[in-house]
Amino acid sequence: MRRIVDLYLDRPRIFLLFMLFIIAGGLLSYDSLPRQENPQLAERWGDITAVLPGATPERIETQIADVVEAQLREIDEIKIIDSKSSSGIVRVGLELKEIVSKGETDEVWAKVQDKLGESIDLVPDGTEMSLSHSGPPTTVLFALQWHGAGEPQMVILSRLANQLKRRLSNIVNSEQSKVYGDTKEEIYVGVDLDLLTDAGMSIQSIALAIDDYDSKRAIGNIVGQDSEFRVKAQDNIAIVNDLRKLPLQALNDYQILRLEDLATVEKAPVEPPIEIVTYNGIPSVFVEVRGKFSQRTDLYSKAVLRVAEAFKQDLPEEILLEVIFNESDFVEEKFSFLMQSILLATFIVLFLSYFMLGPRSAIIVSAVVPLTILLVLVGCTILNVPLHQTSVTGIILSLGLLIDNSIIVVEDYRYRKSLNLVNREAIYASIRHLSLPLLAATVTTGLAFMPMAAGKGASPEFVGDMAITIILAVTSSLFLALTVVPVLLKTMEESNFLTLNKSENNGFTQHSLRKGYRDFLGWAFSKPLRALVLSLILPILGFISFSFLDTDFFPNQGKKMFKVEVELDPNASIYATENRVVSIRDQILFEDYVDSDMWWVGRRLPRLLYNVIGGSSGEGSDNLATGVFFTSSYSKMDSSLTDLAKRLEKDHADVRVRVSKFTNGPPVEFPVIVAIFGDDNQILKSLGEELKSILVKSPQVSDVLAEQSASIAGLEIDLNEVDIAFSSKSAREIINEISSSTRGIYVGSMLDGNKEIPIRIKNKNREASEINQAALISINSPDGISYIESFADISYTSEINQINRYQGSRNNAVKAAVYPGKLASTVLNDVADELKAFEESLPAGYSIRQFGDAEERAESFGQLFSTFFLFLGLIVMTLVMILNSFRQASIILLVGILCIGLGFLGMFVGFQNFGFIGLVGIVGLAGLAINDSIVVLSHLNEDANGGQIPKETLVDTTVRSTRHILTTSLTTMGGLFPLLFDKFFETLAWAMCFGVMGSALLALLLIPSMFCFLGKVGR
């Protein structure tokens, strides 16, 4: 470092060029770095959806889930396979192992897709399978609405939505675009059974006739010696009228029986719809676009809005296109808060530096702040670290830290000047003395944050960029403190800049206070045990207070929005769900803080935010709905949600209504999940009901559901082969007749522009609209119309609604939702004794396992600690090498351990919960808080010079160290101050504020007292 300082002092132009490089590089990096609201998590979560209409859960499990799971188990990178088989559908949830990095997930999902391709030949015919996996969240969401006269023209809205989707997909850096709530069209062929019977035909014969008439198939090629020509048949179903005119049979030489004579043929919306979406209560079609990660979200959103505005200009006045969600708004709000926090923290740091060090030193120290931030931005560009809430928070956290080294250098330079050294000699002496201690402090701080930067898994990924920016900041500040600060000190000295009297340039000084402080230290060090006991009081209180801290996983996001989930009986139709949503929505709108809302009926919430999963498909979800409400005030919302949840629960007791805020961190389906594992579904169902009765006893619980508690009502038709044999029909024909009266028969399609529309044949007499009319399903026969009861016995059934398998083992997951603001850990504590008794009473071969927040928290802690001890070993090695003493290194490690107690005390005083973010603060604090102790110990070692020092010198050295220790502690706390008002990082801020404050006491009391115990202090 001395050579660099000499270079800057002797050749000032190089120094100026270096300053220009930092400024230009930092500003250019700020302009070009990607900006997003949240860090990118590796795309480790996925869903496979397999649909086989009409199949029972048992058949789905045996013929599809078993096959798919066996294929997937061949992929080593898959960590969890969790399947849920229900009537006609199975969803297989996947989670990849933590070792799969962000850049490797696409390759693994390609393997999964290949395995699905291999599985399609092993599952029953007619099974449709699809794969979706996590990716970027929604960037912009639009709503298309009809504001004209009459009923909403959903078909028109749907076609326009798909046009907009295609335009948005073509924008550079678009990851995906999707349409929700669009009306699917079909060619409806409603057959009149009376006319069909009179004509002596059947549904089967009409289906065959349409299939034969559809000529959209390749014929072949004509290959000659010198040429080759493709041969195709002209599409003979180009418009609906072509299908109406389809000839079925010749009645005589002059008349032909056509399809329109027996059936109504028209283009119509599919009934019932797969999903319904509304915005502010108005039926809508949503168009979503997701931008890729690692880009400036604000610029991408502007590009999206420009395309949408151009599209809007061509819309008729009856159709409204509105932006209902824009991630860029949240990014701007978050960055605005973070920038204000940086400015406020910078002001606090500068004010404290001025107060404690004086104007000249404050200016020098303050110059390091922007230079370090600019160097961090350059480092982020080199390491491809985008700007988002955690990386920018790392900069805020380090604002107080990054001037610590500069303060120590300034104070040490003053001390050397007081020994009558000239400017350069004072600079050289300070660099020689401080290089190793400051390097040790910087290395230990960096290594303390390395477990977050190097950890594998979603939680370390979430805070990893924060750790990287902190490491960049402290490293940059060390370099600037040992190279730039000495140059500025010498320049100011020689230019007589701010020439004031000595006391004014030394900062705050109060002689009586200084004398009282010296007397206190003399009293404390006269018996070192006094100082030791005094220094241990706060850490011990902190360790005691830990037992009183509630535990959580990740804090809420702090957004002015909440969600409402509605779940009806499994047999409920989508229209019944929609009607209940209208009632619930009307009740919520009485809350004066609600501004707007959007609903998805017939599906779970799509990936609106980065940690939302499970809403990739609406298949089989008619009884589900999710609403998102936007509010004007977070504080009003936060204080009212619990009461709102209880009112909704009371007023809609026949359905499940869950109200919750959006949380941070990895995705968690329910806060509390206890799964019972075993083989027999009936026993699992019975045990699930018993476990539900236990969890519901906690007053924090708003809703409890067991995935196998409900049953689905249905019909079972037992065909009588003898009766069928005496009729003119086959079993297949009868099944087709039944299908035509229920869901209909799909056969062929028609091309309408660039859209393929399916053709569905259906009995238009609608006998099967109610379950008690099932016996009246009509079947045509040569003797007239017969009913299904003539060919089969019909019985009512009640089946298990769902069969769950986790890692191949059957289970019944019992899930508990908690009221907003309540904790999952409290629920488990409330029922801990009964839960233990329940586990002990389980039949042989049955067991329970906890999931939800508890499992995710334990897993996240494990991910963080997976590399912690490795870096702890490196910290020990660094301290031993720098201090050249195992005993002194042990003292510094003791300080780090005691600071953990101080962090617990900070969380207790701030009424915070202990979760993953609190743990991050504790781990970082353990490395950060030892810096002052290292510096004090190095001062004492310099004075002792291998021998002993008198107690008077011990007091003098401690007093000399006090100013920069107090200054660095106060400035670090000042940098953390804005984060006390951030919902996500307030726990970390409370822990680190108290830890830093307490670490100053440890440095000034514990380190000198331990120096005495080492025999380094004489009488």
C-alpha cells in the first residue's frame, strides 16, 4: 500500500485519473446494471399436470402417477416428487436439489420433459400431460373489459387478448406471455334425439360421419424421377355452414339427410368455462407478460406499455384495456425508499463524523462514502449482481461499515502527528501499523458474510447478493482507507484547508467527561474482573431473552395488497364458486382502505409474485378461487385483516375463506402442514380428521383442512351385457351416448384463421344436468328412445377426493392457515403436547412429519450453516496469522460469540421475531462486531511490544481508542437506522444495531480486561 500512496503523492495526475475512473465506472455501472424488485431464485419448482377425464383417483394413481413418478426418479437432480391424484387429474409437484444452480435448471427441466415424452406411451390413451416450472413473475398484467351495451362479448375480448399476447411475446427480453379467462370456442353440434331416432341413426354414426368428412389430413407425395409433389385434400370444413350441410344419408334419389336436419350446428363458447376472471367485479380477460431476469424492469415495462398503447388505439370504444398490475411500480417504490434510505444514512453518518471527528476529518471520511458506493457498483457489474432490494440493502448496511477503516486511519494519523512526526512519516507509520489489523477485520467481516454468498438453496440465494455487496463495500473501503485517505490527509495538511484550532478539528471534546471516563476505566481495570463482569451483562441478558423470542420464517413483503382464497365443496361447479366470490367480494368492499381487486375463479393464483407457485393450470379447480385486493394504506390493512378474516369465516361458514398477506422468501403453501404417512387411505382419512381436531384448538388458526377429508359424490354405471346383447347397440355406442349427454364427444376440428376450433357432439336435451336425473339419460334405439336404466344399473358413489404421495409414500397432509399477523410457531407450541400424544398413538406403520414454515425454516438454517463452519475455520486461521497468538485469537472469537447474545437482545427490545433474516443479522454481526476489538488489541500489542504495559498505559490506550470506536459504532448504527422502518429488514437492523453498540463496550472493557488476564499488564 505504501508504494501506491507514494505513487499518488508523487504523481497526482495518476491519482486524479483513478478518481475519474471510479466516478465514471460507477455511474456507467449504475445506468447499465439490471434492476428488479427481488433477487432471482433458481427455477427449482415445477408442476406436471396429467388429465384423463372420468378416471377415479385410484386409477389416476395407479396408471398415471406411478408411471410418471417412476420415470422422474431416474433424474438425480430432482429432490422432491409430490403427487396429488384426484378425479380425472393428477398434479405432480417437483422441486430440484439445491446443488442445481440458476444456470443449470433449464437443462434439468429439459430432462423432465423428455421423461414425460417417454411416459406418454405408458399411460392410458387420451391422457394429456403438460409441464410448467417456476420462472420470472408477472411484469405487467392487463385487463380487457367490455363497456358497451348488452352482455359482455367475451369471445371478442378473448380474440383481442390473444392478439395482444402475440404482440407482447415479440418484445425483446420477454420470457412468456399468457391469457387468463379467455373464452374457448367450439363448434357445437346439439343433436335432437327424437329426430335422430326417426332417422334410424345414432350419436356414434354422426361422429363417424364428421370424422370421415374432415379432410385435414395428408395424402402423400407423387415422386417422379426429377421432381416431387405434395398431394393434399382441400379442407371441406372451412366455415360452420360446411358442417351444417354435411350429408349423412340419401333418403331417395332427390333428397339427402344433412346434419342440420338432426342437430343445431353453431360456433359457441365452451360451457362451462375452465376459468373466470374479473377486475373490480367486471368480467374480464387478463393478458400477462413476464420479462426475463437480469434486465432493467423499468425499461422493459415501458416497452410493454408502448406496445399496449399502440394496440389500444385500434380498439373500439366499447372495449377498455387497462393496466392492473405493473411490477415496475413496486420496483420504483422500493428503489425510491432505498435511495432515500441511502441519503438519510449518509447524512447521519456525515453528521456523526463531523460531531465526533471535526470538520476536516469528517470531509475526508465522507469522501470515502460515494467512492466506495461507486466501486461497489463497478464490482456488481463485474460479478453480474443486479440491483434489487437485497443487494441495495447490502449497500445501506455497509454505509456505516465502509467508513470504519477511514476513521481508524484518520485517528491513527492524528496520533502519529501528535508524536511530532512529519506528514509522510505519520502516513507511513499509520499504514505500517494498521495494514494487518484492518486487513484482519475486513477479512473476518467478509468471511462472516460468505455463508450467505456461497450457500446453496432458495434462502441463501435470496440474501446472497446482499452479502456480496457488503463484501465488496468493506473490501473497497479498506483499499480506499489505506491509499486514498492518506493522500487526502496530506493534501489538506499542506494546503491548510479548514485551519481551525486543535479542539475544533478534533471533534467533540469535554474535559470533565474525559476525566470521569478515565477515572471509570481506572476503577474497572484496577480489578480486571470488574470490567469483565460489566462487559458480559448485556450479552448474558441477550442469551436469556432468546427463549422469549417467537420464531417465524420470512417476514411479510410490506406491499399494500392481500389475497383471499376461497374453497368450496369438491363437487361445486365453477358457477357456484363465482356466485360465492361475488358475495365475499361485496363484503370486503365495505373496508374503506380497499382500492381495487382482481379475481381468478376456477384456479389458484398464478405466479403474480416471485414466490407464488401452484397456479400454472386451472384444470380440475372449479371449486377454487383467489382474489387479490390492492389497498390505499398498509397500516390500515395490517390492523384490520385479522378482524376481516374472522368476519368472513363466520359469515361463510359453509366454505373455506382464507385471508393472508404476501410473504417473502421461498414458496410455502401453508404455514403449518403436518402429514400423516401410511398405506391405507381410509385409515389416513380417519387419522386426518383426528389431527384436524387437534390443530383447530389453537386460537391462531383460521382454517384447517385435510387433503383426504372430503369425498366426491358421483355416479357409477354398471352396464348389463345381457340387455346390451338383446339391443342393436354395442357397449361402446352406449358409452358414447352417455358421453354425449354429459361432457359431449369431441371429433374433428375447424380452422378459423390461425385458430383451430374443436367440434363437439352433444345431446341437447340436457337430461343429465342434475345428478338425480341421471337415470333419464336417453339413448336412441330402433324402437324409439330408451333410457340408460334399461341397459345398466346406476348407483351413487362417494369416493376419496384425493390420494397424496410424497416421495412415493401415501400421506394425508393436514394444513392449517393462521390469521394475518399470527405465527406458525405459536400454533405448534399451542398444540405441542397433544401433537406428541397423537404421534405416540399412531398405528404401527404410520408416522407424521411437519412441513410448512417449520420445515422450510429448518432447511434454510441448514443451507446457511452448510458452509458456516468452513468459513469459521478460515476466520480462526486469519486471526491466528494476524495476531500470532492462539489465546488472543480465542479472545476475539469470544467477542463474536458474545455479540450473538447482543443481537438476540436487540430483537427482544425491538419486539422482533427470530427467523431467517434475524439469523442472517446474527451471523453477519458475529464477524462485523469483532473489528473494533481487533483494533484495540492491536493498539495494546503495539504498546506492550512483546512485554508488559503499566495500567496507566492500559487506560491511556483505551481512552485513545474510544473516539474512533464510538465513531465507528455510531456511524454503523446510523447506517442501519433507515432499515428499522423497512418491514423486511427491520429484524436484521434491530439485531445489528444493538450488536454494534454492545460490541463497543466489549472492545473497551472486555479486551483490556482479558489483556490483563493474559499477564500483559503490570502494576
